[in-house]
Amino acid sequence: MEKQPFVQMRHEFEDATTVKWLKMCPSEGDAAELVYTVESDAVSVEDCEAISVNDGSYGVTVTSSDSIEENTKKYYIPITVKVRWKENEPEVELDGTIKSEDMR
């Protein structure tokens, strides 16, 4: 998330009800290379894969919070990342913040 353009991320997460999936999808420059891609919950890209770590497949969603002051939103986006390892296992939740390039 940190490598994404902040203004684009702020626009995508303006609505706190937005849910994005983090997937591995073919690169625009090289279809054989998979790169992390943040897509909306309506994504139906068949070439994309779940995140794989140590032969385990993980479902990852990213949401935003609207519990931040309007002035602070200029520089920070509060997000919640939920990771699910197996279909029937509980999700693990991690809260974080995307920081503007101006603040890095």
C-alpha cells in the first residue's frame, strides 16, 4: 500500500464502506509477472490469485475508517486489513495508516 500514489488511494477509500481485495494479478508490462493489485469487491479477474506465503493461500481485504478528522485526511488514510487463511477460520484484523508522500 505504501508504494501506491496517496491521492489515488485517498480517492479510492473516500467512502468508508469501500472494500478492496488485495490480489496477485498480471503486470501490465509483463503478463507472466504477478504483482500486488488492489481491486474492488466486484473484481472478477480470473487471472488473479490469492496472496501466497509458504505454500499457504490467504484472502486479504482492505477497508477504510471514517473515524478520522477531515483535516487529517489530507495526509493520512486509516485502513483495516483483514486476512483469512482458510475458508472456515476466523479473520485476523490489523489496523494501520497510509501516509502521504509529503509526510514520508
